[in-house]
Amino acid sequence: MKKIITFFASYGFAVIILTLLTILTLFGTLEQANSSLFDVQNKYFNSLFLVHHIGPIGIPLPGVYLLSTLLFINLTCGAIIRVPKEWKKPGMLIAHGGILYMLLAGFVTYHYSTSGQMTLYPDQRSNQYASYYEWEIAISELADGLYGKTWVIPGESFTDMRPEDTREFHQSGLPFDLMLEGYIPNCMPQPASGDEGVEGFKLTARGPEMEAAQNAAGAYAMVISKADKKAIDSGILWGFSQAPWVVAVQGTDYAIELRHRTWELPFTITLNEFIRDLHARTSMASNFESVVTMSTPGGAARDVNIRMNEPLRDSGYTLFQSGWGPQNAGPDTKLFSTFAVVNNPADQWPLYSCIVIAVGLLIHFLQKLFSYLRAENRRRAS
């Protein structure tokens, strides 16, 4: 055990980790010329292992996630466990603790944060935000055009499917099962000929977009009766469809849609007004902000201005003014406002860790300075 701790605590091990992190940062940056930022993050930074290709040659490498974990172990063994504790010189111990705190913040952010967007026109309100990249299938009861109870099939249940795969999903409380076939991560519906596709349309696969949020997933779907296992209806689910697929089963209408994963906010946002200021004699925005009303169930409502670099923070959620549109809007066109929504339990942890590191380094350097001054005074006195 002592040899193991010595190895993980060694300076050589730390140098290897930091060198590999530098190489992966370089490779990941260069890869963005050919892939979306989201795909690069998943391949290089969110993975345990990866294969980087230089021409036809594949180079196996550890991912940043694995290297960050090893760096955490290295710092814990080296700076916290193995190094003798000199409480008269606490600066470096505090600084290393701050670095550990920052690595922990990255872990919490990756595993427990959510991010997405909310788009509103004036006088619209919402308490939901949608993911940029993750998908889910929502099955909702329809009554008088209004949505009732909703069942959700999470994306991790079907996004690993290949185009030739078929998978059946069972939901308690529904009188039917849903079968998916031919899932495609990015596709476009097109007219079909002959027996291809469903109801005269088929899904045509497309390459991944440079902006991953523009990928539109799709799949063929079939509704199967639970009672007799017979097919009731077939259709196409497409991520950018303007309307859900509606199926009637046992006298009840159900809306089935493939949509970006959604989360609920603990409050409701109503867009009262969107303000856009343009640079003189141009169509470029110099400032854009939203006047919103934030209301909580059973609580008082308050008006808030959300503008660039001035987000709304409440209940662990942060709403940034991220966009507006349509971009080619005329003078009388109604504009919408888009908010980036983030829920991150470790939102402020990097700031706190930087403060801890700064305090530790300040203590260390001041102690070194005072030690040097004392030594100089003794030298001069002698």
C-alpha cells in the first residue's frame, strides 16, 4: 500500500497527467475544425478513453475525465496524505485543497447540472426549459386540444439504437406499447416512393451538424395494442416536427412526440417586453434585454430585467439573455427572446476554489518573504 501511495503521489505521475491534459486540449481544439463543440467535448473531455486519428493512424489515449480523476488522486495522496504536515507553513496545503475543490466542482457540474433554453414571445409564459442536445419521447393524453397526463421515455433508452435496430417500450397506465425502428441521430423527412417509409414519407439520414443543437433525430414508430398485440397505427417521429403524431386508442387521443428533454422550473417566467437597441445605421444589436415577471406558486411576483451579463439567479437556477429573433425581422415584426437556463449545484464553486487557492498562495509567499527578510537581518547583524 505504501508503494502504491508513493507512486500515485509522485511528481513524475503528476507531470505525466499534466502533459497528457495539454496534448488532449490541443487535439480537442484542432478537432473543432471538423466536429461540433458538443461532439468534441464528449470525445475528448467527457470520456475515459478515446482514439485520436492522425491520418489513418489511430492513437489510443485516456480521456480528460479519467485524467482529472487521476489528478485528484495524485493531489490527495501527494499534498494531503504523504507530505508531512507543517502547520507553521499552511499556505501550500490550503492551495492544494483549493485545486481539489475545483476538480470536485467539475465532477459535480458534469454529473448533476442541467442546461437548456427557453424561448418566449411577449405575453407568453413558461416554467419549462428544453435541452440543447438530449432527446426524449413524450406521450400525452389529449382532451379538447389540451394536454393531460404525460408519460416520458428517456433518451438513454433509445438514442443508442442503430438504424437497423427495433425496440419496444412499455408504459404502465397506457393501453398500448410503442415500438421504435430505424432511429437516426440526424435526419430529414422526405417524400417516399413505393412501399418506402410511412404514409408517403421516409427519413433520410444526414451527417452531424457543426452545431450539435441543429441535429434533428428521427425514428419510425408503431403503436401496438396491449390487449391483442396487434398494430394500431404507424407514423414518423421527428425532432423538429411542428406538431405531434396523434393516435386514437380506445376512444382516447394521444399525442406522441420526439422532443428535446425538458425540465421544470420552480417558478414561471412571463415575457412582458423585449428591448433591442441597434448600432447606428446597422442591423446589429448593441444591446438586447427582456423585461420579465417571475412568479412562484403561492408567492409574490416580481419584475426583473434580464440583459447581457446580468442574468436572473433564483432557487439555484440562472437565466441568461442568450438570443432573440427572427434575425431578419422588420420594424413591425414581433420578436421573441431566448434564455439560456442553467441549474448547477456547483455554480459558484470555481470562484470559491480560486479564492482558496489565492489565499493559500498569498500565505505561502508572505511566509517566504518574511523568512527571507529575517534571514537578511540576521546576516547583516552578524
